[in-house]
Amino acid sequence: MLAYIIRRLLLIIPTLFGIMVVNFVIVQFAPGGPVEQMIAQLQGTATDATSRISGGGGGDFGGPADNSQLGGSSNAATSKYRGAQGLDPKFIAEIEKKFGFDKPPLERFWLMIHDYLNFDFGRSYFKSAGVVDLIVSKLPVSISLGVWTTLLVYLISIPLGIRKAVRDGSRFDIWTSGVVVVGYAIPSFLFAMLLIVTFAGGRYFAWFPLRGLTSDGWSSLPLYQQILDYLWHMVLPITAMVISGFATLTMLTKNSFIDELGKMYVLTARAKGLTERRVLYGHIFRNAMLIVIAGFPAAFIGVLFTGSLFIEVIFSLDGLGLLGYEAAIQRDYPVVFATLYVFTLLGLVMKLVQDVTYTLIDPRIDFEARNV
């Protein structure tokens, strides 16, 4: 097993490198980079999404430029940047140097990889903060969504899947399958908007808050009221994520139990006179739940880093999903690439943890013997 783990760890290096190369190349062809964003700000032509970029984070270029820079200069020339026609080339060069775009793309890529290997992710272009500090500050929100969603999905899906397997073909199985199919078919963001319209003052009821993780003045409340206020704000986001997330796990649990119910060791246990509950939970459960339990680490990471993106944006929850969305819109490349690097690395490690979990639950599984 040790040799297998070492091989998988070594395989992470080229996989991660390849992902970074592909995304870096794609970004080079994406219009509206940070230089264009800054020029748009200075020219006063930035969109609402762009105008939120600086927040005081524009550095030396945070305020309006003088006339000699923004036009009328005898040195003005046609620029390769959209919206920069007529600007002083020296001024454009200063902006390029600020963002590191005075270097060729290949050199910028190798410098980025060198820094990332040392876990030096630099600073955000537009938020006046280090990338690591930004990620750490957003983690509590995303962890809250990930933990609650994963916990509730497993608590609902496993008992429901077992009951559906035991009562396969019954009326209960049929109507719950309908609920599962509907839950699977509706995207979480669409269900979230339905919840807002229905329960957050959109049209019918105003039972729950529309946005945020806590209310104003939350820190001054007593502890029990802080807990209740936090849970009150989490009801709609968590419900939207759970509804669309429990369907796959429910059917996986059901199918796993059905596969085990017809095997010989189950027939033997029943022939010995064991109760149905003893057969189900004493013999079938461990084998049937192998794939479900082993997938928990990867499922949690998936919910934490990808599943909550739209939910955080819709409910204005200041987590990693919203951070990544704003960074992509604003072309904040340090944040974009750093989050991509960290999340990809965690995802690859979690896949290895998932394989190791398989072997811990069922020692009969030996990936090393298969030369995987």
C-alpha cells in the first residue's frame, strides 16, 4: 500500500502542472485582463462589476489619472489594450509593470509555479490583501455550507436508500423515486431562487432572511441568540443544496443494498434464523456501504469548493465560491490561479484519501496488487 500511495503522490505533480498550464494558456486569450480593467477604471468607463474592483486596492493607480496620462500627450500611440488609445505609452508600461505584465507569458508562468511550490500566492490585484488571507477569511462560510450540506445529505440519503432497497417495487419506493428524480432534475441555484421567491419575501412569505450569514449586530447578541440567528440564515441555502444533492447518494445506497441482498452469504444468514434487522445491519451494511462511506471525503470537497458557488452568489454569502466568482469577473489572476492551485491539489489528495478509505473499510481491496 505504501508503494501505491507514493506512486499516487508522484502522479499529482504532473497532473497539477498540466492543469495549471492549460488554464494559464486559456487565460492569455481571455479579453479584459487586469490592465484593461484598470484602464477602464481610470477612464471612468468601468462597468458595475469592474468598478467594485479597487476598494482602495488600486495602489498608485487608485485615483483618477491626470490629463497628461489620459490623453493629449504628444507621446500617445495606438495601444494593444482595448480602451487605451491615446494614453501615454509610459503610463501603460507602469500599469503593466505593476501587474507583472512587462514580462513574457512563459517567464510569468515559471515565476508563478516557483512561488506556488513555496506556497507563496502573492497579493490580490484589486483587494489590497494577500491571497492566503483572503482564502482564510472566506473559509468559515464555505466550511459551514459544506459541513451542514454533507452531513444532512448523508443523514437523509442512507436511511432512505436502505428503506427503498428493502421495499423495492412498493408504493413507498415508487413515490420516493419520484421525489428523488425531481430533486435531481432541479439545479440547486434554480431551487434557491424558488425558495427566495416563496420564503424570503420575494412574493409570498418573509420567514427567512434574503442574504448574509448573520444579521446586523450579531456580535452583540447573547450566545444562544447568535446560534439561532446563524441557523436561521442557513436554512434556505442549505435546503437548496441538500435537495439537489441527496438524489444521487440515495440511489447509490439503494442499488448497493439491492446488489448485496441476493448474494449467498445473505441467504445463508437468513437460513440460520437470523432476524431481518440482524441480516440487514450486521451483514449487508458493511459491504453495501463501502462505496458510499469511502466517497465521503471527495463528496465533502466537492460541496465545499464547487457545489456552493451559485448558492453563495445568490444568497450573498461571502465564501470561497463568491470569492472565485468575483475574481474571475475582475480578472484578479493571483486569486484565480491560487484558488485553482489549492483546490486542485486538495481534490487530488482527497481522491487518494478516498482510495485509502476503501482499503480501511474493506481489506480485500488492494490497489497495489492491481498495479494502479
